[in-house]
Amino acid sequence: MRSLVEPSTLVYILFATLAGGVLSVLAAGLLSLTVLARWAPRLVSFAVGVLLAAAFLNLLPEAAAQLPVDQVGATVLAGLFLFFALEKATLWRHDHAQNAPAASGAAARPVGPMIVFGDGLHNFVDGVLIAAAFMQDTALGIATATAVIAHEIPQEVGDFMVLLAAGYSRARALVLNALSGAAMLVGGVAGYLLLQQVQGAIPWLLALSAASFIYIAVADLVPALQAHRQPMDFAMQFVLLVGGVAMVTFGSA
């Protein structure tokens, strides 16, 4: 690992978190409001391949090169429990908001603030993880940022649709999603500044990042794929899964 972080690393982090946060929101808005919307669900299969490949082929080997394998495994296990608890807390808050009496229709529910806060926190953490990856190695950072972007776009499409269903205008829904996306840029800068002081934490964060990607892929995205059971659905999903793996494999070679 480098003892000094190159100044150009911050440029990579800024570009990657901008693409993963704000630009992915714009892409999601484009998908949601055009005839391309029907292609959005297909991105889920591709995202699963990218997330799993980044976790198992890039992040975990890099973490295991600096930490004992049992410590890496324990960190991943703890991360899976952590992300399960965080998602459960988010679902409880969502259910509470949905059951609360609305003052003036659906738009009165705190859907907008919830999405901004929840996604903003998630994006901030993603920004820190992207910074940790780039500070370890540029190719690892690119693979990590690619995985983040791959799952952010389908997620932002879903958030956008939820806001529209809650009564928000297209412009306001786009602005709210962009605000939550901007937290990734803030997380990237914060991670860059803090991790220069505690670079020993980077391999632990890489293992935690792998846990995040595995959890998102297996717990959140794969069940959505299993809802489509036709042979043609499987064929398309499998091709896109392999495509996601290939993108990470050859992109970080």
C-alpha cells in the first residue's frame, strides 16, 4: 500500500462519486421518463453480476492480501448482519410512515424526506468506500465505483417512481434524488481526508464494502429476478449476469 496518497487520487474520487451519485440520478430520471423505462428492470441482472464480481474478485482478495483471512471473513459476516439490521430499521420507518395519517393526501406523508435521508446516508457510506478503494489502488477504485453505479441506477429509478406515486412533481422528485445522490460526493471527500490519517483502516473498509455488495446483490436484487420465471427471462438474466462479471473482470485486468 502506498505510504503517501497521490494528489490525482482525489480527482478520481471526485469523478467517481459524482458519476455514482448525481449522474446516476440523471440517468435514472431519463430511464423513468422515456420509452427506455422498460429496460430498467433488466439492469438489475447486470448489477448483480457487477456487484458479486467486484466483491469476490477485487475487494476480498485485496483485503485478504493485508489482513488474515479469518479477520476478513469475520468482517464480512459482521457487515452482513449490520446491513440486515440497517435495512430492517429502514423498513420499519417506511411502514410507520405509510400507516401514519396523512394531512392532505399521499404527498403529505414524509416520503420525500425519508428517501433523501435514507438514500443520502447510504450514498455517503458508498462515497467513503469508493475513496478507500481508490486510495488502495486505482483499478480497485474503478471496479468499486462501477459496482456502485450499476446498482444505483435501478435503485434510483425505483425511488423516482415512489416519489411520483406519492404526488411529487417530476422536477421535485428529480431534485430530491439528486440531493441524496450528492451525499456520495461528500462521503468521497470525507473518506479521502480521514483515511489519509488512518490508512490502516482501508483493508477493513474494503471487506465491509464487499459485504455491502454481497448483501445488496443477494438480499435485495436476486429476489426481484426470481419473480420472473419464464425460460426467456432466465436466459436474458443469465447473459446480463455474465456480462456484469465480464465487465468487472476485464475492466480491472
